[in-house]
Amino acid sequence: MRGTNAGPPLRVLFLTCHLPYPPASGGRRREYELLRRLGGKVDFDLVAVSKTLVEDRSNAHRLAPMCHSVQVVPASSDGNLRGAQQVRRHACPSLVDTVAELAAAVDLVHVEGFYLMQHVPADCPVPIVLIEQNVEYDLCKQRASVARALPEVFDRMRDYRQTRIAEIEAWRRSDLVGVLTEDDRRAVLSVAPDVRVRLTPDGVGHPSAWADADGTVPDLGGPLLVFVANFAYEPNLDAARYLCSDVLPRIAREVRGVRLALVGTSPPDELRRLAGERDDVIVTGRVPAVEPYLDQADVVVAPLRVGGGVKVKVLEALSRGKAIVATSVAAQGFGADARSSMHNADEPESFAAAAVHLLQSPAERARLEAAALRLAARLPSWDDAAQALHGCYREVTEVAVRPVSESTSVVG
């Protein structure tokens, strides 16, 4: 078995739902940081099932220094597909044969998200490491809870049921499931107690600049709230809508001249129109690095109502020493430390009140800024995160035969 201390590096088929470059979203950032650190220890054959095919193919060469090979294939747009929404969105029927061929030449298959397990053959000859950045069926239930129209509730609950079946099946097919938080570890084991589950955390690290920039960042004015997100991701778009419609007007009644900057990739037309119609909302679109925008913020806000795992956007704000107002969803994964390092509020009135208090109280803002830096110093770094993932690879490749108990079907 390859991958021992004396042998050549492991060869890993890394199956993902996007090219991890540019690292302009939380998921891409995580994968980019891990690939960059493990590229010298692991030979990666990366396959991206892309929903942004032209852009991803144009950037594929950027990963050459850290990957043995890179392929970008299109996600299917076949409207006749059935099943969980995430599975349908990431279908690529022609990929199964490609994965089967590659799997015969590698030491293990890394699957980034249960919805990509559809491309891994049932008789995969090597171990499978499945990384779950969220427990996706729990997110489906959260989406149903914030839906306003009854038909939408029904649709989202149907997707919850379909996702739960597919996700648990994927866990059971895997030799090891990696999760980002202790809460997610318990969630997996509660329905699949025989699955081998390990923590593979996100990291706090160096600035995320991925492209040359001229160093010029516009002065956004103030008092300034900043929300960093990939707005192509539906939970982030929901949070932006909620922030603009239910929270910001309450803050504006108390704080003259307050402005909100929505910083990040893929803002839809509705957000751009909103910025054109309102003086208090700024939409930047993709930026080379989020740190200069975080540094300008008086308060960083994370108003997520749907989510799981640990939010890279919150890690980035902590690492810059920012005062943060976050919902309980956005603060997941930080444990009791979150209560003393950021303000938590789940209702629009309390969220707005917390932001107003911080904008009007420099002393409280300074206290939270110092607490954020202390918490960031205790959190795993990206080096720690890479070491944890590499440990998972070593664990499954150094065990020649999976124990019988780990392949036994259980009732969820």
C-alpha cells in the first residue's frame, strides 16, 4: 500500500463540485487551502463537476502546481432527472466511467459532498473518503422553516426527505466521513452509528488574495456594516435579502448614515438593482481579497438563517479582529467561545439592536475585537486542517481490510 513514510506519496482522486480557483467562496477557499498544503505530500487527480464551465476551464491551469492532473466536466442540465436537488444539480452521467478508470490508478477517492457519490462506481476498488461541509438534509429542513408560501414548504420538505435518504446512503458507502464540527459528527453518528467519522476542520490562516490587485480599495464610508458571502449560494442570498429588508431599516432609524456592504462573488441582479436604488447598500461583486473590506468594517454581520458546519466568512472576520453580530446558525461550530467573542441574535429586532449597540459603543466594539483575536488564535490553522485531512487519508489506506462492523447496514 502506497503512502507509508518510506513509500511514494499517496495518489488521490479528488472529486469536487467546482474548481477551487479562484478561492472566492467558503467552499472553494477551503479546498484551495488544503490542496495547496497537501500538494507536496499527495498526488491529486482533481475532477470538478462544474456549473460555471467556461470560467473553471479557463482557470484549471492555476491548480497545476498542486495537482497531478485537473479535469473540468459539465454538470448536467437534464430536466428529466429525479431525486434530491443537490444530486440533480451535480449530475454528469458520462463521469462514472471516467471515475472508474481513474479509481483503478489511485490509492483512494476523496468525494467533496455526498451528491457527488453518484459518480463513484459501486465496486470502487479503493477506499472512499467523503467530506461533508454540512449535513445537507438538515439545511433542507432549515430552508423549509424559513419558506413563506405553503407550496414552497412542501417542495423543500420533499427535498429534505430525498436528500436524507441519499446522504445517509453515501455515508454508509464511505470508508470514512469527514465533518467540520463536533455537532455534525454527532448528527452523522445518530443515524449511522457504524460509520467512521473524523473531524476535518476549516482553518484560520493568511489573507486569501488569489489574484494580483493594485492595492486600491474604495473608501466605503461609515458607519459601515459588512457581510461577506458567495451570493450564488442560496442561504447567503436569503441572508442578504433578510438583512436588507428586515434588519438594515431598523438600524438606519438609530444610526445616521449607516451603510451596508455586500462583499463577494456572484451577486444576482436583484441585489445589484437594490444597490442602485438605495444609498445605504453597496454591492461589490467579486473582489481579489476580502480582508481590506473587513478591515474597513465597523461591524461584520452574518445574518444566516440556513447553514451548517463552520462559516469561513466568520473565521475570516475573527482573524481580522472584527466585532461580529451573527445568528446562531452563523455561529455554529464555535461552541461556548462564540457567546463571548461575538453577539448572537436570531430575530430582526435583536439583531438590529446588537448592531446598533456596537456602532454606538466604541468600548464594547473594542472588547469584541480583542475577543475575536483571542478566539482566532485558539482555532485550527489551515496547516492543522490539512494535517487532519492527510491523517484521514493515511487511516483508510493503511488499513487493508475494513472491519465487518463498518460495512454493516444500520437502520436510520
